[in-house]
Amino acid sequence: HCFPIKGKGTVMTGTVMSGTVSVGDTIELPDLSMERKVKSIQMFRRSVDNASQGDRCAVLVKDLNAKLVERGLVVSPNSVKKLYGAVALVRKVKYFQRPCHSNSKIHITIGHSTVVGTVTFFRGGRVERNGQGSGRKADTTSRVRYFERLEVRR
């Protein structure tokens, strides 16, 4: 939630997911590529000097248009890197019956952010579990083929 207070600034409310935030800290809004200084913090209508992981709080900053912030992340400066492209393993869900075409526009959601992106499908190569077994990595040395569309296997 985000709202302006005339003559004071803009209030952003939410939960501190990790770390701490203190009055005077510089915070970044990565979706807007802007940094602002924390003027004050409140928790349950009481002013506090800082908030830490798990705390629900309201942070007041100045020179921020509240209409630009619907929801999203507020982070320490330079702690979140922007992603402009990715290679991902995609499996089509069986309930989606139409073909998916390369160069289609799709919604991509990571965390609280959703953007519109363009998808390009490739087939071939290998995808295998990495050494820790928790993720996957693509073998980029294998040959891959571009596909105009991805069909549903039945």
C-alpha cells in the first residue's frame, strides 16, 4: 500500500522480509530505478527508529509520486540486479490446449513484479540437475533447434 501525505511525503507500507531499515537509510525502488531517503518509520501508529525482519511497518519518504507505486520491492541500493533475458526450461500445462508460438508476448512474474516479455522456443540440448540437486542447468554445448511453436504432447 502506498499513499501521499500532503506536505510530508509518501508512505509505503509492508513487511520487512530480511535485514533492517532505519531512519536516514537510503532505499531503492528497483521497478522505478530510483533511490529515496527514509524520513520516518512507524509500526502500529508508533514512531520507531528502525524495523527488522518480520516487522510490519510504514516508511515515509519524500519526492515520490505515490501513483507510481502499486506494489513491489523496496530494497537496499544495488542489492537487486535487473534481468533482461533468461534461458528457462518450459513445460506446457496440459490444460492449455492452444499452441504457444515463438515471438509471442507473455506475462512473466517473479516475486511481486510482472512484466510483459517475448518468448523464443528452442528444443534440443540437455537439461540436467546441478551438483546440489536443487536446480537445473542447461548444457549450452549441445545443438539446439529454434521452434516456431510449442505443441501440446498427448
